Amino acid sequence: MNSLVELIRELIETQEGDGALLFWAKEILMALLILALFWVLSQLVVMILNKWGTRLTSFTSSDLDDRVLQRVIPYVSRLFIVTGIYLAIRSLPLHEKLVLIVSGIIYIILVVLVCNLIYHALDELMKWYVASQQEGAGAVMSRQMMPVAEKLVSLILMGAALVVVLKHFNYDIFSLVTALGIGSLAIGMAAKDTLAHMISGFTIMLDRPFRIGDRIQLVGGQIGDVADIGLRSTKIRTLDNQLLIIPNSDLCNTMLTNLAFPDCRVKGRINVGVAYGSDVDQVKALLVATAGEVESVLADPPAEAYFIGFGDSALNMALFFWVAEYSALFAVTDKVNSLIIKRFNEHTIEIPFPTRTVIMEKQPCTAAD
């Protein structure tokens, strides 16, 4: 009798074991089917995007959509596969804590993939924008702003990903935002000067009062070419090859002259005095003709000469002419000056020296002398 009871008990345990094994086999098979389904979907979506997406983007004149499509296709495939893994694990009758841990990790991976997809799409958009800029006006500045824009996009996406992940795990986001706000306020108070320079740097980059390569003149009289525009300071290479570093907030709050705007042409001026008695009309015509002989002087606008005043020992004349590049003004002025002396000597036009006549009156002799 006892042996019969033991046999029945063994049969029941064997049947229960076989039932549990069959149950787990069904659950694992279902999870594998979910995973296989999403893998097939990922391949199908990639094939559709490669075939039909490329055809759709061919109708547009810009290559931006083609470039964005090629950047995001790999991440779309990974999203489908990771989503399949997430749902497959959630379907398994595992311990609740184990499911939460594993699914939480996969959820974080999903958020990272989505952020990467958005980042690569925006990165391709920014690169396309910089490449579409013509050389000169905004191309150099756009290339300078690219690293800053990429960092800002990365920080925004990282913050958004952190908020989404914390929200998924039921963490209090408002307390985190409050802590970050208080910390930002403390940092802002401690580094207000640095923040002022950074904000001014963004203002310069957006407003573009000058660009890299432009020649500017500061209110103090310093003249130089803009070598670099950073977040904290702007570097200016002076004409004597020295690097002038100016905080951005100082540049935003001062007056300056952009010699390269609206174009690179510059107006030269030469002051010269001729002797009293000279033919003023002849001198003006000669000055204009002399400027026209120099190849680097522009014919349009034409050179102009004016009789501007009476000096102590000379008639003051002024010659105005235009040069295509402001960087060549000194060399062109030298050529015009040299040629003026030569033409004045040929036409016997005198450039007088400053003279002063001193009359010594003789004192009358006295009886004592």
C-alpha cells in the first residue's frame, strides 16, 4: 500500500514537472516569436526606407533629406530590435524585480537610441546649413558656431533623456529641477562676469557686427583683423602682428568701425600743399591723373581732388581715391605719393617748406652808448 502511494506521488510530481517545463517552453517560444517579429519588421522598414525613401527624396532639389535618411536608418533598425527585446522580456513570467531591472535597462537603451537618432538628424541639418553658406559673408562664422551649436544640442538632448528616464522610474522631477535651479543661481552669482562675456559672445555671433577676417578699428584707435571669436573673448591681430584679446562684453558695449563692411573697398586720402601762386585747377587735374596712373586705384568711383584751405605757407590740397582691398591701402598710398612727387617735379609745381620770416628791428642808440 505504501509503495503504491509513493508511485502515484512520483507520477503526479513528474506530470507537474512536465507541465512546468511545457509552460516555460511556451513562454520562451512566445518571447522568441516577438523578438523574431520585430527583427523582421526592422529589416522590412530598412528595406522600405532604402528603396522608397530614396525615391521620395529624389524629388527634392536639396540633398538634405537624403543625408538625414542615411544617418537615421541604422538607428531605426536598432530601435525596432531593442523594442522587440523589451517586449519579449516583459512577456516572460520572471520574478517581478528581475523584470523591472532588465526592462529598465532596456528602456534606458531605447531612450539613448532615440536621442542619438535626433542628434544625428540635427547634426546633419547643421552641417548642410554650413555647407550651403557661400564663402565669405557667413560661412566662416557659421563654421565657428558649429561646435557651440553641437554642444548645446547635446546638452538639451541629455537633459531631456534624463527627465524621461527619471519619469519612467517614478522619481520626483520637480525636486531635481529645483535643485538644479538653485545650483545654477549660485553658479551664476559666482561667475557673473564670465557669464556676461559668454552671453556677449552669443550676441556677437548672432548679430554679426563683424566677421572673422574683417578689419575693425576700435574706439581707442587700434586697428586689426579679427582672428577668432570665442565664447569669452575676441582675438584681434593688429597691423604690427600682435594679438589683442578683448572680452566680449567690452566689445558689445563700445563703438567700433568695421572697415570691411559693407564691402572691402576703402577710401584713401592724401593731403599735399603747393606753393602760393600755383594754378589750383592744374594741380587738381594733375592729382586726379596721377592717381589714375596707379593700377591698384579703382576707376569707379573715380579719384577726386579738392582745394581745402589756405595754409601758413601753402595751398592745401586733398586727393581722394578708392582701393579694392583695405589691406592694400598703405602700399597703394605709397605708390601714389611717389608718383605725385615725380609729376610735380615734371610740371615745376613746388611743394614749399614751412617758412617764417623774422624781422629784427634795430634799437636806436642812446647818449650813454
